[in-house]
Amino acid sequence: MEEFERKQLLERIDREGATVGASIPETITVQGEEVNLREFVFEIKRRETVPSGERERVDRAKRNLRRERLQRKQRIERGEVSYEEGRALVESIVGIDRALEALQNLGPANVEAEARAQEAADQKRWVSFLRQVLGDDGGRRGRS
């Protein structure tokens, strides 16, 4: 592969909007294991919320996909492949990016629990602010 071809391939990977119009690969080999990637992503996206057990599975899948993406990109960077193989790797990387994008945009596991946690955090910040404004003892200074 020529140097300019390698640079073109790498530019395609890092291009903003590279995933626009790209599809998630039906299957992909990740860390030596065949994964039905499209089915997995659509199964997860179909749910309104992701249970905590599934959240761990999704997080593990995202880590493995990122690792696989990096390894494929490094093969192109090192020039270990022909231009044709590089093009195929670029398409698979863009597909991985598309899958990661879809998995990244999942909602919280439990919307109600997330809302309660956010409300509790807001209340805690408010109490902390009041203590700071009124003094560490809650404004009881000078009172008998």
C-alpha cells in the first residue's frame, strides 16, 4: 500500500460524520469470537430501559468493540495490509463506530431511580450552599 493510500484510509476513519449512512455489520469477529453485532445492538435498543445486568453486558461489549477498533486501525497505520484489505478494515471500523454510537446513546437503566438520584444530589448541593452562606453551624451563631 502506498503512503498516500494509507493516509486516505486513516482520514476516512477519523472523518466527522463517517458513520452517516453506514450500517452496523451483521456479524463481526471481536477478540477471536464471532458476534452477531447488528442483532445485539437492535435487541438492546428495542428496550425502553436497560436492566443493570444487561448494562454490564453492554459496557463489556463497548470495551471489546473499542479494543477491536483500535487493533484494526493500528493494522492500517503500520501498513500491515494491502490497500484492498485496508478498505475492508475501514468499512468494518466505521460499522463498529456506528454500533458504538448506537450503544452509547442508551438511556439510563432505570429512569425513575435516575431522577430520584438527581433530585437527591440537587438537594444535597442546595443544603451545602445554604450552610456555606449561613456559616458552617447553619446560622446558629450568636443565638442563645
